[in-house]
Amino acid sequence: MARVHRWPLPPGRGVTAAADPIDGAPLGAEPAAHARALAELRRARESAEAANEAKTRYLVAVSHEIRSPLNVIYGYAQLLERDHNLSGAEAGSIIRRSAEHVTNLVEGLLEISRIESGVLTIRQDLVDLRALLQHVVDMFRMQASAKGLTLTLEVRDRLPDQVKADEKRLRQILINLVSNAIKYTPAGHVTLAVRYRSEVADIEVIDTGIGIAPEDLDRIFEPFDRGSLAAAQRQPGIGLGLAITRVLARVLGGDVAVTSTPGVGSAFRFRAMLPSLATPARSRGARGRIIGYEGPRRTVLVIDDDPSQRHILRALLGGLDFVVHVAADGAEGIALAADVTPDIVLLDIQMPGLNGWQVAERLRSAHGAVLRIVMVSADAHAFRVGGDGRSSHDAFVTKPVELDTLVAVIGAQLRLRWEEAAPTAPIAPPDAPAPENGLPPEAAPLLARVRELAEVGHVRGVERAIDDFAGAIPAADALAAVLRRQLGDFDLRALLGTIDDATR
């Protein structure tokens, strides 16, 4: 017979108290708990819907940005196939610039991804800070002039001759801030101001633009979000610049902040520690174009399953007097390496059969450290620096391959002394004419024709229309130069925006 234990009830819990049979909570508390659960579910649903909406906007924006230059590449490739009278140099130049546009977009997206995954490499370059600031101002002077803006550099403290910084990332931050200021400033001025005290650079980009609403001051640093003002939404771009700028600033140990008044202007302030050098290093001076290298001919083995990549690397490196062998997969590459004994291997990662990492391990085991192995891959998430004594490879280069970067890596790995053509003296750009307050009446129909052709994407027609405009309105040379540059970049939205600014 089972024994029944009767435990004494705690004070205040008599048999007449209504209790939840499961968790001991009063039955009267159940509606409140149910209401809280419903509220949490509602918030979760709204959050998911907002995330889906943001993802949809992202996909639409990225799709549009990629399709525009791809359309040019596809169109000109077809023209080259059908029209044998078309200038290969002209088509090649336009295709290259369109490819650079796609590359820049992809790199922008990858930049954030690299930072979040912790694979971004930060360099310590010796940077002439004053020259870098002046270079950024010179880069945008013509664009500012075409909009009637004054772009100035103000150095408010004595700057050191050189500082230690990642020059590429620092330049990217400055370019993003200055280009944004010009984009959102219809009239007035943009000023790049710098102070330097106690090893800290304090750089401000100040404009008299449309400003930013108070509730948007944090939003504008989010990817694909340019705030709520209609004037900001009409500008070209997909809203990655400020997001990249802030994360890069933080990676460099600094930060970016903004103050703004709608209708008055904005000031973006970048602060970071940039240590100065007590004794500046000697500048190497202008470099000529690399045409070869000293010493015996070196052998390069390219292992890549993409025939176009093999062809490009063979052509680029063959022109520098390397002996270049190619293989389409890992097994073929391993066999070829045993036959030709290369000095360096350029190795893709994603291949059928053996992947690049497996091939690198087998090559290292067979040939030892004398064989230099460079991974050349579009998979930025697979990035590993190499050369640490524990990895099978010695260096990593991301696709699309920039020749100067690849040549520098090969030179460092093989300890080459490059032969260079004599550097050509830079041609100083002519001073931009002072911006006019307005265009003559006869300019309106010419610009309307440019707009009409740009809206339908007729690139050759736009080019001819800009030439007609420049020939008929000599005083608008600066504006025509900006339109040509934007057409060359296939940034038709920016081109249309420039026309709007010029005809207001």
C-alpha cells in the first residue's frame, strides 16, 4: 500500500487559494502573461518584417548598381564582335571603367564583411599627411567647380612631415567624406580642415549643404540608409560610403562624428591617432613603369580552373619576361610543377577536385620553402596572410587582380630588382575656369539632348551630345569635363544630377 506524504502548507496558502496547477502562479496572472507573450510576438514579427524590407531594398539597390555597368560591358562586347570598325582602345577603356565600377561596389560590400569577420589587414605606411590631403582636394576640385562650389584645404596646425597610418584606408575615409559633402551641397563651399596635436589628427569636412535631420544623425551611418530627407534620397549611390567610413575609422583606432542643421550644412569630424616620425624617411620619388627585372628569367606556374584568368595572368606576366606555365586544376598543376620546377606558383582556391589549400600543402611537401606559393582568389573570407611558417602558402592576393599589387607581391617573394622605364613628367592640369553664375540660354536645349540620351542609356549618343555642348558653349568646359568623366565611369545617375544642378 502506497504511503501518502502530506506536507504542511506554507503560510497564507490555504486550500481555498486559487493557484495555477502548473507553475503555482495565481490564475488571475494568466491573462497578463498571455498579453506579454503576444506583445513580444508582435515585436518579433515587426522586427522580422523590417529586416525583410531592408533586405529587399538592399537587393534592389545592389542589383541596379551592378546591372548598369554590366549592361555597358555586355553591350560593348557585342559591338566588338559585330562591328570590326569600332575602336578597340575606346571600347576597352569603357569596358575597363565599367568593370572598375562593379569592382568598387563589390569591394565596398566586402570591406564591411572583412571587418566584421576580422580578416581586414591594417598596414603601417609612412604617409605625407599634407600631400595626401592636398591630393584629395585636387581630385575633387573640378567636380566642385562644375557645381559652382568652392573647395578649400585649411591646415590649422603645423603638420609633421610623415605619419604612420594605413594610407589606403585613410585616403578612402577622406575621399568618402569629401565626395559626400560635394554630392549633398547644391551651393556654397566645402572645406577640408585639419588640426594635429599630441599625435592626434583632427580632420573636419564642413559643407553648406542640405543638412541632416536630427533623427537621421545615427541612421546615415547604417548601410543603404541615407536618411529621410527627399533631397538626399534623390542623389545617386546606394548608401555604403558612410557605413564603410565609420567602421574603417574605428578599425584605425578613431571615430567619425557628425553635427548638422537642415538647410544650413553639416560637419563630419574624423579623429585618430597618427604617430609622427622624428626623422622622416627618404621618399623614393616618382617610379617609372616596370618593364622587367634583373637577373635570370624566373618561372611562374598559374593554377586556375578559369581559362580567362589563366590567359590574363599569362599575358600580364609574360610581358615582364617571366616564363609562364598554366594548369587547369590541382592535379595537373602538381604534375607540371614536378616537370618545370617553377620559382613561384599563383594558385586559385576554388577548383574542381583538389582545392587550392590541398594543392598548396602537396606542393610545399614536395618542393619545400624554396618554392613560393601565392593564393590568388576571389574568396575574401578565405583570406590568410601566409608566410608565417605554419601555412603552406607565402602570400594572398584577392581577385580581381590589380597588376601593380601582384607584381609587388611577386617581387617581394622572389626578391627581384625591377627594371623601370624612365618616369614621365606629370602634366599639370589646366586651372579650372571660374564657375559661372549661370549658363547662356542656348545651353538649355543642348543639355536637354544630353539628358534625353542619358535617360535611355545611349552611351555613344551621350558622348556626341556632350561634345556638341562643349563646342557650342566654350565657357562650360569645366561642366563638360565632369559630364565626360561621369559618362566614362558610366555613372549616368550622377550625370543626370549634374545636369539638374547646372540648369537650376
